[in-house]
Amino acid sequence: MPFVTLREVLAEAKRGHYAVGAFNTNNMEIVQAIVEAAEEERSPVILQASQGALKYAGIEYITAMVKAAASTVSVPVVLHLDHGTSFEQTMLCLKHGFTSVMFDGSKYPLEENIALTRKVVEVAHAMGASVEGELGKIGGTEDDISVDERDALFTDPAEAEQFVAETQVDALAVAIGTAHGPYKGEPVLDFERLADINSRIETPIVLHGASGVPDASIRKAIETGVQKINIDTELRQAFTRAVQKVVTERPQEYDPRKILGPAKEAMKEVIKTKMRLFGCSGKA
Ligand code: G3H
Ligand code: 13P
Ligand code: ZN
């Protein structure tokens, strides 16, 4: 199936009260794992490439691999830029056929974030693509900050209302207690803040750093108003554990396919489990 936009799949998700999984990809096995899992689960799916992915694989490879994978399945596939940091890069992704880009202006003051995001939205919309913006700061689990410092970085609901009205983004990433990478303890999500943001905007809401968030919190986040959920770390962990298992159990193995094949299958299982949890299974 040809690529679809983020706007389309998230509008369906909002209507159906479920969330669509957005999985980070860096190589062929990850692309195949995500797309095959989506086809088997009959789920819409978002494949996203980060700064690191574009640097590692190159935009040409990422685009060609995801296009090839999407052409083999009948479920809706979105190709999305994750945490875009410059106007030029978001434009390059659109030129290569991405149907959605995130512009992450969260490091800028509000007015500057709005102005930069708005500029990306104007061009992306003119090209028929979608845009995700970010408000508040979603850090890394390695950031050594206190609870008070962390709360100060959370998304302000009134600012969220202003941000979506002035930028016209198609999705908004919020900071409500999740972080990128493996958690040291159990993450505590600010559902009251999420409910407040959700009551003020119609725009679909995105949860980053969802690896390691307990299932009950994911369900509650969806009920409270999240429609896109980002998963990367749990795929990396499944991949690496499977590779370690093969090389430990069969140290003589020298065929990369016999090492990467099980890694792909392990990622597929994680993705399918997440799709069932997010409620997007059976929705395509
Ligand atoms: O947003 C964070 C994602 O896990 C991507 O991380 O830049 O190392 O690919 P990365
Ligand atoms: P995790 O690696 O914590 O799952 O976060 C993924 C993410 O938010 C990508 O933007
Ligand atoms: Zn993220």
C-alpha cells in the first residue's frame, strides 16, 4: 500500500479510542520486523527514523527500504521523521517522500518553537504531509534530574493550546513523565496534566519514551487521550538479546542471516504485543 499521512491514521485512532505504534528503524531487519508485524496484526503502523538512523543508514536507504516494505503489505504505513531538528532536514525528508515529519523545537523558548514549527507546517501541508511538534522537554532516562526539575520541564496545558492553535500541527508530543531509554525505576505519568491538555486541544497527542512504561499506564494514557506511542529501546533490547543468545549458544555460527533472523523475529514479537496493547491490532 502507498504511504499514508500521520494525520489520517491518527484521526482514525482518535475516533476509535486507540493509539498507533510508532517504531524506530535503523536497518533492513527492523523495517521488515515492523512491517511484517503490522501486516500480521492488521494494524496501521508508523515507521520513524531518528537523527541517528539517518546518519547510520542514510536517508536514501531508509526511504528505499521502507518504500519496498510498504509495497509488500496492505496495511497503512506512515514514514515519519523522529525528532527533526532543522528546517532543511525536514524539507529533505519531505523531498525523499516522508509523509510525516516531527519538528522538535522543544529546546527553544515558546515563541521561537512556534515560529519554527509553523514554518515547517506551512511547507509540509502544502506538500500533503503531516507535522508533529513538541512542547515541554522529554529527556533521557540518563538525565540526572530531581522530581521538581523534571516537573518544570513538563508541558504546560495553556501553552499546548496556544501552540497547536498557532502552529496547526497534526500531532503534539507532550512531556508528562516519560523519558527516552531504559528506566531505572518505574516511570510515574502525570495523567491529570494529560487530561487537561486533552480537554483543551483536538490535535492527537504523542507519547515518547514509551519503552518500559507499565501496560496499565499505557492503557490509562490511551484512555486519557494519547493516539501515537513511540517505541525504540524495547526493540533494541529484543534485537540485542536475540543476537547474544545465538552467539553464546552457537559461538561457531558465522552466517549473519542465522544471527539477524532470530533478532528480527524477537523484535516482531515485541511489536505485535505492543500493537495489541495499543489497540491498533485489527484496525487496518
Ligand atoms: O528519540 C530517541 C530514539 O530512541 C532515537 O534514538 O537518535 O539514538 O536513534 P537515536
Ligand atoms: P524509547 O526508546 O524510550 O522507547 O523512546 C522512543 C522515542 O520516543 C522515539 O522518539
Ligand atoms: Zn522521542
